[in-house]
Amino acid sequence: MSNGMYFVRECPTCGRHLYIRVEYLGKKVVCQHCHGKLEARDPATSGMGAFETSESLLRRADELLGNSASEVDGLRQPYPR
């Protein structure tokens, strides 16, 4: 994959993992395998309304990126000897 930020979503039609760029959040995308259509959204936020503002999507993306950065930092901790 190229140098972009992605999130993983399962295709609702075929079940394959799709790597979707964060800039596509809130947009309709097509599975390259089965051509199933889905809206690019984080499953954790699926309870939200059908229409979200771009600001709320970007805020959620920043939150997810912050969480993943802190997880990576936690992995970099040296092992106790």
C-alpha cells in the first residue's frame, strides 16, 4: 500500500477486508472483489446518524489516529529485565 492512512472495514457482501483511505470516510465506495457498494464509515460509529458533517468525520479520524499512535508508543516500551 502507498503512504496513506487507512482503516479496515469488512465488505458487507463478500466479507473480505477492505483497506479504505480515511479521506473516503462518509463516501460511497465499491469492493474491488465483488463490486458490492458500501459507505466508508468506522463500524464503531455506525450508530450515528446517516449524515455526518465532514468536521465530525475528521474529528473521529483524528481521535482514531491519536489512539493508534498511543498504542504504538506503548509497544515501543522496553521490556523489563
